[in-house]
Amino acid sequence: MKRLTSFLLMFCFSLSIIFMSFRQSQFFSGSSYDVRVVNGFTDNSSLVLVIWCSSQHNDLGGRALQAGDDFSWSLRTNLWATTLFHCTMKWDQRRTSFEAFQVQRDSQRCRPFRTCFWLVKEDGFYFSNDQVNWKKDFSWS
């Protein structure tokens, strides 16, 4: 009986070590994506676009973007497919928030290069995965 108990303890210990080593590997850490938010205003020489982005565990901070400037970052999705980056935008008297990356929405549409582009314009927020074909996702609120 003692041998069986010792064997089971060693077996469980070995499995936990194997699991933890896999858990730390890239196999379990998800896919990498790049996100880029561009100030696409045509005439805002005196007004900057202020952007602040964060996830639950990572505050990317804020930036003031002149026309043509961008705010970019890379991320890795988590095992549970709950990765979410949220951005707050302010321009003149307008202020809105949006999800710059949400894994369930963006894991397919940011392909083939796992890159998500946002173009912020006076009339709203446009999405692209190639910087050529843009689709308006929503307007300023």
C-alpha cells in the first residue's frame, strides 16, 4: 500500500511539473497580435487626439496624437481567449471609449498577418487588417 501511495504521489508530482512547463511555453500563451491606432483627421492642426489604452493587466498609458501620428503595441492572447484592450479617446469636446482588441472578435478579422489597424476620423472609427480596405465600425458617441 505504501508503494502505491508513493507511486501515486510521484506520478502526480511529475504530472504537475510537466503541466507547469507546458503552461509556461508559448503553446499555452496564445497568439501574438499588433494593434495600431492612427489619427486620420484631415484638419486638426490645433486639436490633438488624446488616446489612453489598457488591458486588465497592462496599462499602456496615454498619448497626444497629431494628424498622421499613431499609437501601436503588441500583445499576446491568453489561454482563456479573454484578452481585451480598451482605449479612451478624446478630441475637442468629444470623448468615447472602444475595444481596440477583443480576442473573440479580432482573432479572425486581424488575419492573415495578425495585425489590427484603426483609423480615427472626424466621422468615426475605421478598421482594417491591411491598411487598404477600411470599414467603419462605429461613430463618435
